[in-house]
Amino acid sequence: MSAPPDINPPLSTPRLRLEPQVAAHAPVMVAALADPRSYLYIPGKPPTDTEALRRRFAHQESRRSPDGANLWLNWIVYSGQTALGTVQATVELAERTAAVAYVFGPGAWGQGYASESMRAMLSFLHAGLGVETFVAHLDTRNAASRRLVERLGFVQTDLILGADRFKGSFSDEYVYSLSAAAFSASSPTLPLDFPPAGL
């Protein structure tokens, strides 16, 4: 009987290392995401309780929703020994779609790290897990994230007014979508350190 495929393997790019998120990453992520600017356009606030974050990360190590319909995939992004942020995907297996997101500390902004790590994750999700469509939900005020996903080839497909309420105001959201075929056609091929493993 063969071993099950690694659905959340380590990934790498020329500059970055993407480690599968585990509970032991909690202390470095409390430090990496301490700046409130990282949470300006998303609910929540910077993590301060290392033990609470450790418990949350431990729960996510299952990599699957309780009903088994979705994969919960998370990577911690490193440059050398410095943790920069995280990229993540919720994969709906039946639909072969993935909702993708990322959070980086301000020290990593403007250097292409988010784009580079997102490209690595999207490449894996398609080649390794057979995902055919990527979706991103962005606060309409977050111009930098809009530029990032548009550089990756995402196209705005919807606008949700009053999608959420946090930090004392309502958040409208743009919905962006990208087909794996369009991503593959427009992206340079990255070296991927994972064994392709279809579901």
C-alpha cells in the first residue's frame, strides 16, 4: 500500500523557503506579524498569545476540514532564517477550486516576496493537487493586494458590498478569479520541490 500524497509539502523559490505550518511555528509568527498594519484590511489583530496561536496551528495540522471536503493548507514563508509571513489555501476538493490568501509583515512589503511565494503555492496547487480555479477575496481599500493579484493574472469577477464588519466599519470586497490554465500560460516555470500527487 503506497503512502498518501503529501498535500502540504515544503516548497521553495530562488529566494524563499515555504515550510508547512505546524504548531512549533507559533513563536516566530507572533514576531513576524506583530505590526498592526498587517491586519489593516482583514479581520482580527496581530497575534500576541503564543500559546493560543500554537493551539490554533495544531488544530490546522489536520490539513482537512472535519467533513473531509476541504483541505486547509498553510505555509510559513522564510527568507534565510527570517519568517516573513504566511500563504494559505482552502481547497474545495469536489470543485477543484482554492480560495487563497496571504499575510506578510511590513518589513517584507515591496520586495516581491508575497508574489514569489504565491506563485510557488499556485503552481503546487495546480500541478500537485489538480486545482483548476483560484479565488481571492480582497478588501476594496487594499490597493497593494489588488495590484499583487492582478500581476499574478487574477481578474476581478465580483463586488460584495458589506461583506464583513470589523474595526468599526463595513468592508466591501472584490472577488478575483484565475484559472490554472491562464496562470500556467502567463507564469514562468518555477523549480518545484514536491512530488506531484493527484487526488
